Amino acid sequence: AFQSVPLAPPDAILNLNTLYKADTYPKKINVGVGAYRDEDGKPWVLPVVKKAECAIVEDASLDHEYLPIDGLRTFTDASAKLILGKNSPAVLENRFGGIQTISGSGAVRLGADFLNRWRKAPVYISNPTWGNHHDIFRDAGLDVHTYPYWNPEVRGLALKGMLDTIKGAPKGSIFVLHPCAHNPTGVDPTPDEWKLIAEAIRAGAHFPFFDCAYQGFASGDLDKDAAAVRYFVEEGFELLVAQSYSKNIGLYGERTGCLTIVTKSADLVPNVRSQMCKLQRASISNPPAFGARIVSMILNDEQLFAEWTQQLKIMANRIIHMRTVLFALLTELGTPGTWNHIVDQIGMFTFTGLNAAQVKVLRDTYHIYLTDNGRISMAGLNTHNIRTFAEAVDFVVRN
Ligand code: PLP
Ligand code: TYF
């Protein structure tokens, strides 16, 4: 029955992990997948997460029953308030509702499924974007288009192209936006640029869908990283926002996320949530409990929340420090070209400007693993390997 099924190519990012693991060279470096590593290149379980986990295991009142279809309510409510802000007009007027999802990916997919069923329109994603956006929106049945985002000449935002595309898109299109720490470019619009983007989206009666995978992880400040979403809410937009706790709480494999909707009026929320529940029921039935319990404890307890924000800052600051060190090393080596984008870009990734041929030499000769588009995960660098990395970059740029 399956003779006609062709072999699919491996996922470009996850395959890098496989290649890296198989490499026996002792000084190999993995700057491929976006996952936090500490100074010793090891994954970091946040102490506040350990604390919450222990409390959950000890809690005799907890069992392994199913969660409701829409997940753990204390989690989804706290999650919505985390991104929207406690004093958001949407929160004060009860114009929001959340559904617990299989992390950020699942939130994007549920949002895509919901839009496909109830507000079908062409969807525009940034060029470039997180590769999975193409697949998720296509598989959900939507017509996928892109808007310009990266201007290689200035190694920055292609604002004019972006605005022109928003203005030229069919009325009522869907625009997927990264509110902070754009993946893969590390370039975010400034507050003034967000104003222009919001104006253009309003003029076209388009629908904004924020994919927020890095709140607090980008700047170390949860409010600052939520500013774009909050601005749109203050401006009166209805919107969707997908949240992931993979990076900012380090719960990657626990698949903990949330899809929140903001509507014009409170009476619309139950209807929308009920339809999201129908879609959720038909895809995963109900979401997993453990990660949501951890996040719910952290977000709803003042003391744990304070510990989390401290630990979040440790991660964000280590990454920011690695940017400074890498920039200093390339300057010291006199590596041809300008490298200030390394310190100007934000979040987990630097879009280096290295081309696919240079990336290949880095992999084949230096055992350094990064995606073909020249993106590096700053978390893969540490004080032990960063000089080796800089010298390898210096070599490929000169040759
Ligand atoms: N969206 C973007 C832009 C991302 O970069 C990521 C993770 O890298 C995700 C969504 C979702 O990740 P997860 O499914 O682990 O929450
Ligand atoms: O590094 C990145 O951009 C992501 C990481 O289920 C990732 O693709 C890996 C697996 C996954 C979600 C995100």
C-alpha cells in the first residue's frame, strides 16, 4: 500500500543534533538547535523548576487523572496574564481566554486550525522565519505567503518591504509576528516600527497572530519582551498569541504552552474557547499535566516567581555576555567585515551572515554545527569554546 511514499528529508535543525552527537571530535561545538546550555555546555534545569517538581511529587492530593480539554485553568489564566500584563484592558474587561497546548508549536498549530475553520484567510509569515511556520500553516490548510523581514544589506529589518506587503495583502489576511527575539534573525522592530506595523495591519483589517517563544529570554525582562503584544491589545486589536515555556522556563521536553485569544468583547470568549476545545479534542484530547503544574506553581507564587525571574536573567545575561565576547574576539582577530550585528541582535540567535559554503567548511573541517542559513544559537557558546569558534569563523571568512 505504501510503495509510492517517498522518504522525507530529515528536519534541518534536529538533524544537526544527530550529526553533532555522532561526531567523536572532542572539541566539537553545537550552535545549531535553539536550546539553552550553561557555561559547561550542559542543559540547565532551573533550580526553581526542581523546587516545583519536588513539591508536585510530594503533593499527595495530585493524581494522574486527565486534565480538562482546555488544560489546567490556573496555568492558562496565569499564562495569559504573563503575556498580556495584569492590568491589560483585555484582562480587566475579561476579553481573553486561554487553551493549554503542546508547547509553542502546538499553540501555533491550534491557532492555525482555529483560523482555518473560523476565519480562513491567506496567512503571511516573515521571510525568513522559524522553518516550522511554513509546515504548520500549510498542514492546517491555509494559503501561506511571506512578507520581507530581513534586509541583508543593512543586516536589519526590511521595514519598507514589510509594510508594503502588509498594505498590499488581501483585506483581512492573517499576519504571524514574532513579538521578541525573532527566529532566526535576532532582529526585532523598534517601538516606533511596531506602531507603523500596527497601523498597516489595522488599515488592511488584517488579523495579528503573535508567536511568542522567548518572553523574558530575550532581554531578561518579561514585560519588555511582551511590549509588542501589549501595544496591539492597547490599540484595540483582536489577536491570538502562542506562548512557549520551552526556553524561558527550560521545559523543552515537557511540551508546555498556551494559546490565548483576545476578543473585542467578553461574550465572544466562551464561543471561541468552545470551538478551540473541539479542535483540541480531535487532535490531542487533552494536554499533559506535569509541565503545566510546574509553570502554574511558578507563576502563581510570588516567591517562586521572583526566583524564576532571577534565573531567567542568568540565562539572558549569559547569552548577552557571549555576544560581547564574540564581537571582541572577531575585532581582536581583525576578521574582515562588520560584526556589530552580533551585539545588536537579540535573543537566542545571531544571524551571522555566513553563507552555506562557509557553514559547510565550519562543519566538515571544524566540527562546528550550525544551520545552513548562518544562524548560530548563542547558548552553544561558552568561555571554554568561544575562542575556538571565533578563530574558525575568522578562517572561513578569509578563505
Ligand atoms: N515559535 C518559534 C518562533 C520558535 O523559535 C520556537 C522554538 O524554537 C517555537 C515556536 C516552539 O517551540 P516549542 O514547541 O518547543 O515551544
Ligand atoms: O532551534 C530552533 O529553531 C527550533 C528548536 O519541537 C525546536 O526548531 C526543536 C524541536 C521542537 C521545537 C523547537
